[in-house]
Amino acid sequence: MAGVVRHRGLGDALRGVARALGDGATLPDALGRFPDTFPPDYCALVRAGVESGRLADVLRTSRNHQTFLARVRSKMSRLMLYLLAGAFMGELVLVFAVMMGRHIARVNEYYMNQLQFYSKPELVEVMESTMGSAWILLVAWPTAIALGFLFYKFVQRSARAGWIGYALPVWGRIQKSRDLATFCCAMALRLRSGSPVPEALQSARDSVRNRRFRRLVDQLIRRIEEGESLSSAMFYLTFFPKTLAWGVSLGEENGEVPRAFDTFSELYTKEMERNFSLLQEFLTPLGILAVGNVALLGALMILTPFFMIIQISQKLSN
């Protein structure tokens, strides 16, 4: 494997693991000698797979889990890049419009003084007022983005305000699908490695950042420790979809709970991707409309001198 991978650090670590295995070390211990490449939680999963005799299943589920996390990071990065690119383009157009407007205002003032006009045409006053508002938009746009990001971080970290993230239109569906997919994927990974249900729930709980979601999983753990089944505990918590509880119930009857969680992890991942596409389709016309309005403002500022000349010509002819 060291001769196949392209990452130099990973290749060196794999060669070190091979040497450690040749010296008689076990696979978990050999991996643990390279913590920068193989984190402790990954080594713990490998150890659990070795001890339970299901190492292949554990590694296969771990691969699925890492693939899912990579897909989530890719989707989030693309969405943020999409939003930042739109904001950057709008900011450039707005900066150009404001600079052009200030220059045109000075030109208007010069010609009005030359022609001895002591009262500004109404159109010029409107455009100068609009230009003043444009400076406010120039600052408000990035400020609103920064405040939105800080608000999202606060919602994620607050146990009481965590429900707000799930209540937002479109974005709430994305966040809930993402958290459910992460939860199901982590549950399948831990259960397949031989962890008991409360321990698997604790690990799945820690994989989700939203504090409200974590509190709900804590309720699941308490119900299970009181003797209730996992499917029954999930059924009576309204946050978790009933289809998930029914699927887990069937898995409990057939002895295939990890497989049920794998199925729902893929289901919620696809739902998250559909919601991402819906959000992009929703933001695209809004972005075009916003940039179009800013471009219209810039065009009006550029055309203001021609309108002013027409008004001045009409007054001189009268």
C-alpha cells in the first residue's frame, strides 16, 4: 500500500507500520506509533475490530464514514465559495458604482457652478442621496455576512438556541439531514465494531456539533439505561423521524441494526444533497437580482450627467 498512495507522509507511515508488524507488534499498536497519520480514535476502532473478529466490516464502515464526512465538507465548501463569490462580485460592482458616483457628483457640481445654477436638479439630488446610501450598503453587506456566520456558530454551540438552526427555511432541512446522516453513520461504525448501544450513542453524540441534538441523544441514552429499546426510545422523541425508528426496530428484530443505520445514513446524505441543490437554486436568482440592482445603480450614476444636461438645456431654452 505504501507504494500505491501518493501522499508522502502516509506512505512513510505505512512503511513504518509494516516494519512494526514485522517486529511482532499487533496492527492497532503498529498504527498507534504514528498518531499524526492514524488518530487514536481510529486505532481504537481497529482494536475493537480485531478483538471482535470483524476487522474487515469495521474498516469498511470506517471508509464509508470518512467518505460521508468528505462529501459533507465538499458540499459546505462549495456552498460557502458560492456565497462568497457572489458577495465579492457584488462588492466590486458596488465599489465601482460609489467611486463613479462621487466623481460624477463633483463633475455636476463644477458645471452647475460654471453655469451659475444655484438649485440642483431633482434628479441630481436623488442620485447623490442614493450614492450616500450606497456607502452604507458597502459596509453593511460584509457586516451582514459576518453577523450571520457568528449567529450560526452561536446557534450550534448553544443548547437553548440550537432549535433555531433546524427551524430556518431550507437551511434547517440541510442541517437536520446532515446531523442525522452523521449520527447514523457513526452509530453503524461503533455498533459494527462491537460497542454496546449506550457507548455507540455517546460516540455518535460527540460526532454532531449541534447542542440541541446532543441533548436529545442524552435522553436516548437515559431511556436505554432504564431498559428501553433503542427503537422505542427514538420513536417517543419527536425530533427523530418515525421512519428511522421503524427501520431500527426492523434491524433489532433481524439482528442487523448497523446495516439499518448504514441505509439511513445514505438516505439522509442524499436528502442533504438535494436540499443543497435546492438552496443553490434559491440563492441564484436572488444573487442575480442583487447584482443587477447594484449594476442598475451604477448605470444611473454614470448617466446622471446626460440627464442633467437635458434638464439644464430645457431651463436655458425656457
